[in-house]
Amino acid sequence: MNPFLELAERQTPAPVAARLRAVEKRRANRLHEHHDEERALSFLYRQWRKQELDDALASDDGDKLRDLIEQLDALTLETIPQLTAFVRASGWHTAAATTLFMARRLASESIIRLREKNSLAPFDDPVPGAPATPEWELHTAFAEHEESNDNG
């Protein structure tokens, strides 16, 4: 141990040392409580997400969502264009807005995980004027359905 710290500990009056230990204990307790709260909130969030997916799968658009999830389970970087064609052909314009939002979110999360798994940046949106990336084409396919949902 550091000899200067040893000397400081020996020369620190007992009441001051007790207050310092109490402060450290309160700090450790707050940190522990914070971690417990984060774990509890994370558990509740995962439960809510699962319930949200279960509700969407039980809705009228559940079959479309199941088909999309099957496509996402088999997704690779090379098959993103096929997923885009699938989305364009699936008639998402008739889906409820909440289901369409969930489909978009599931597709985006899948692509992000896939890109990170392949040591790529999570997002690769093209700059204006540049050719569209496959990920951007998928984004556009969902946006086309949102527009027709808004107009319909």
C-alpha cells in the first residue's frame, strides 16, 4: 500500500474516518439500488415488448407479421433486397398503423444486429444524391406503405 495513504489513515481522527466510511457505504447502497432498479425496469420493458408482439400476432395482421418474422429469421446482408421485394409485395398498406410500426421496428432491429454481427456500422444511410443502399431501399418500402396508409 502507499505509505502516504497509510500515514493519512493513521492521522485521520476517528470521527472523520467514520463519516468517510458512512459516505462510502451510502454511495455503495445507492449504486446497488440503481442497478436493482435498472434490472427491474429492463425486465418490465422486455415483458411489455413480448406482450406487444403477442398482441400484434393475434391481430388481423398477425399472419403478415409472422411471414415477415420468418423472413427476418433467415435474413443475411445479401438477402436484404429480397426482403424489400417481400415487403413491397405483402400488402402492408392494409395493415394497422401499430402493426406496420412494429414490422418496421423488427426489420430495423434485425438489420442493425446483422450489420453489427458482421462488424459494420449499425446504420448506413446514403448521402443525398448517392445510390440507395439495400437497407435504405427497405426503409423506403415501408415508408411507401405508411404513405398509402395515411392516404387510405
